[in-house]
Amino acid sequence: MYPEELVMPMKAELTDKGFQDLRTPEEVANALKKEGTTLLMVNSVCGCAAGAARPGVIFSLTGDKKPDNLTTVFAGFDTDAVAEARRFLAPFPPSSPCVALFKDGELVHMLERHHIEGNPAGAIAANLQAAYDEYC
């Protein structure tokens, strides 16, 4: 478990942009079952989360189309919430960071860690914006 003083600034990068911080399994289940589109980022302390995933996710929201709901859980901190989120991300294996788009409670788009590592934030944003164009 990561210390709170390390995690909170990384959480704030998303929550300051309107993401709902899901801290319990119940919050995760309720959020991911909502009608409409919901973006979920499994946040992380790793370098690819800081350098590409969080900036890419934030930049992806600058286009015309965007998800109805923005949510996040933090791997290595909100353990029970992350476990519940990963239940919804099946059949994809656990991955952090990762970004998923749900439509009416169904997983429709997934970016795993291996899609994030080594890619710039702009590529992450473009991938997500293409998914928003299709599903939002």
C-alpha cells in the first residue's frame, strides 16, 4: 500500500479535472453500471502513468465528444475498489495504469499498460478520442 502523501497529488491530477475518485467496491459498481458512457482510469504511481496516461486522459477530454462520467481508482492504494474495477475489466488481466470506456455498463474500449508504455500522451489522447467518437 502506497502512503497517502505520495498518492494524493497523483489522484488530484484527475479529480481536479472532474474525475470521481472511487474508493469503495460499491462506488465502483454503481459508477460502472450507469447509463451513458463512463471512463475509468486505473491510476498508478508508475512513470508511464505520470508521463503518458494521466496527461493523455486529460488531453483526450478537450475534443467535442467525451464520456458522460469520469471515474478513477488508484492501484496500490484503494485496494478493494481496484479489485472491484478489475472484475468489470475482465477478461483483460490486471493492468495499471489502464483506461477503460464503458457504455451502458458494458466495457467497449480498453487501453492496457502495454498500450500506454512507450507512447506519448498525444497518442493516448488520440486513441481515446477515437473511442469517444464511436461510443459517446
